[in-house]
Amino acid sequence: MNLPIALTLLRILVIPLLVLIYYLPFESRYLIAAVLFAAAAITDWLDGYLARRWDQMTAFGAFLDPVADKLMVAVALGLLIEAHAHWLMTLPALIIIGREIVISALREWMAELGERASVAVSWIGKVKTTFQMLAIILLLYFPPATLGAYLSLALLYVAAGLTLWSMYQYLRAATPHLRKAD
């Protein structure tokens, strides 16, 4: 156990608290849910930075970090799909969640081939994550059917577009290996 892994575990432990707060009937619930998600998003960056800086990278941390990220994003998007109850929210959310499943499976398969580096995180993935986290924070903050929520939803569509673009790039990078495997 080290601090980067502790931060990753903390991110996972925040998920049920985020759900509970989002559904509790008090005025500040949206603000507190947004702040919790923002803090978790910051620890996503911080745990990786500290692990590299302090040379505390571990196999367990490398496994747990993307799991924590995907759980956090999927649960938050699930909350937002239910809260907004509209296909305009559901579409980009399912694109983002679906991409995460596809790329996770692709990375696992490529690792079995010894080609994990071919689908390593790219700069477009980092940009996508930034837009995605910002959009989710704002969507958690603004109540559904408000101007702020609609503007935040536009950011989620940008994130979904970047999601599709990054998925295309990962699949294109893996195509020679997919063809060779056949």
C-alpha cells in the first residue's frame, strides 16, 4: 500500500457516497456531488503523477487506476441518465460507456498478444478525459432542464465525439494485429 494506491481506493469508496448525496433531498446536493466528483477526478491525475514521481508504480496500481476511473464515470453517467431522463443525455453517455468497454477489451486482448504498447493512452485520450470530467462535473452541478445543464450537455457531446475519435485511433492502431491474428 502506498499513497497513490490509497488515492485510487479512495476514489472507489467515494462512488457510493456520490450516489447517496445526489439522491438525498437537500438543496446543496448537486453542488456537493459535483465537488466530490471533481475531487475524485483530481485524484485520478494526482495518483498517477505521484506514482511516477515517487517511483511507486505497481502492477496493482496499474490495474486498479483504470478500474476506478471507469467505475466513477459509469456511475456518474448512470446518475445523469436517470436524472435527465432524456435520449439527449442517454446517447453520449452510452457512447462513452460503450467505448470504455470496447477499449478495455481491446487492451486486454492486445496485452495477451504482447502488443499492449500499441494501444497505450494517447494525447487524444487525455483530451477526451478532460472534456468528459468537466462535462460530468457541470452536469452534476446544474439541475436537469436548466440552461447550465444544456450547456454542460453540449460539452458531453464534445467528449462523446472525442471518445469516438480516440476509439477509432485505438482500433486503427490494433488493426494490423487483428488481421495478423486471423
